[in-house]
Amino acid sequence: MASNFDSEDSPTRRFNVEKYSEEAAGGQLRAPIAPYIDAPDSLANQRQMVVSFRHESSGKEVYFKAFITALNETYNSEWTREKVFGRVDPIQLFRSTERLITLALKVPAASMSEAYENLGRIQLLTQFLYPTYMDDGSAAQLIAQAPLVRLKVMNLIKTNKADETASGLEGRGSFTNYKSDLTATNGLLGSIGNLHVNHNLESNEGIVIEKGVNTILPTFIDINLSFSPIHEHPIGWNEKGDALSATFPYGVDLHTEEHNIDVENVYTAPPPEECPGGMTEDECSDFEAEQYEQQETMNELMEEEFGDRDVAQQALDNSAARYSGWFSKSRFNKDVRAVKDGTASAYQRSSVAGQSHRQDRKKGRGQLIYDLEY
């Protein structure tokens, strides 16, 4: 987390609508001065809802608390088409897939101080488009580094070079731990193709503050830019059919097959309950045999109904609806008999499978199948 105030390389990381006001003693960060209590400041500072840019060669960063009016990604696959005699369709040879991002921001200001700071933020972003020069001792300057930039739009635009947010976490963990932070160094590397700044001097959307003689401060500035990513990791598939970057581009893990439990042979009949008192040895044997038979029937039914994740979830939902309220136990026992007799409907079979799995989970016997809601 950032310090209470900005660092030398990140003078825009914290937000305060009165940071540069005359009352704010030298620009030191402090509580907003009445009547300016700006809720977006809290969203930016506490919830880190910001857009950030980092200039790679200098390490300078700039952060924006803004309205995102457009965030578009375009993936263009380039193919070479070659017509061959004797073939109706041309042969298509793949060359590359290019990703292009367009971003549009509206940067508002709630005070004269914030309008001044917004100009400074945009000024810094504009400087990021220019290269780094080196002095070779001659009158001419030589370009030493291209103006590469990292762009980070919360969890939607970021690097996946070393993404540990979702990868390696199974089941519920991958969703629970899905998160991001404002650190600009985790942004997506690339180049800004064009940057359009509209100060909206003629628009009714915002007003222009007259700060002094020949000095104005726009309060509602539009930023539009195009960004071409340079991915720092391989993207594609290996010969085994595994993704080379399984969480590209959003860091989301959808619990693919390796995260699921193989449903085959998952259910095994547990030891029978002890025979009720007063039974003879033969009666006890018959009781145990009946229990085993019933459990085997339930196991087969659950393997059938839980072979697919969506069907399994439907079974759990059906059981919750059918076996709640009065007479739920007798209704369940009646459905179990119908399953054994082969007269049960599809709804009854689904409900019994869901209820049987719920009971096994409650008794600690069953395993967690997929990532289901119980």
C-alpha cells in the first residue's frame, strides 16, 4: 500500500481535492477542507479504483481518478492467403495475433486545487510519449530508449507475466483470492499509439475556472488513447493442449478439469449402522444387507447425476426445494423406494441424488464435487 503521501516517483498516487489549495499548508496531504468532501477521493485512496500509467525508462508514474467511458480490446489475427491450383479454397497461413486497447477517460475536478492537479497529471502522461535521450558529447542527441509505458486498469488491464492471483488455487480459492491492487509496476507493457486530450472549453459538461490573469483551469477533461501491448510471456498452447498462459488476460481461473474430482469410484458404501437391539443374527444380517443395497443404489444414482457440474448443481437445488418443511423425511424415503423400484421420475432421481450427497457431506463421508453451492 502506498504511504500516506506521494513518493518522488509517484507524486499522483494519493488524491485530495484541496491538496494544492492555499489553505493546505504547502500542499501537504490532509483532510478535505469544508465544504469539499469528495466521495471519489475515498474510492481512489481506500478502494484503489484508479487507472495508472508508468513510464518504464524513468520509473515515473501517474494515477487518474476518472470516469471510464470506454475500454475496448481488439484482437486481430493476421493470415496469409495463398491460392493453389486445384483447390477451391485458398491455403491460410497464420502469421500473428495483435491486441489493441482503446481507453477513454473523463477527468473531473471538484475544486480549483484538483483542476490544477489534473492538468499536472495529464501533463506528466503527455511527457510519457517522448523517448529518453543520451548525450554522446556531440551537439546531436541520440535516442537511448523508446517511450514504453505500463497501463493498468484495475484487474482488467494488467500484466500476466507472474500472475499468482488465480493460478494454482483450486476450487473456491481461485475466486476468493481474485483481486488486484493499484501498483503501476503490475501494468501491461506496451506503447501509446495516440493520445487525444479535449479540455471541453466549449462544452456545457464542465465549467472553466478563472484562476487569475490570463490563467484558466478546465474542470472536465477528456482523455482518449490507443495502446498496443507488448506481452512479456508466451501466449498460446503446447503440443499437449495446455495453455501457455492459463490466466491470460484477466487472471481468471475457471476451474478446468484438473480442479475437479473424478466422479468415478468417489462414492463407496460406508459401513452399515449397528443393528438395532433385540435382532437375531439372521435379522441383523438382513438389516445390513438392506443397508448396503440402499447405499449402493444411492452411490450409483449420485455418480450418474454428479457426472456433470451443472446437473450436479441442479440436483442440489432440487433436493433443497423438495426436502424442506413438513414431512420432508417421509417424502425422501418414499422417493428412495421409487428409485429402487425404477418408478421414480427424473425430478425425484435428481432430488434424491442431491439429498444423498448433502447427507454424506454432513456426515463427513462425501467429497466436495466441483465448486457447488450447498
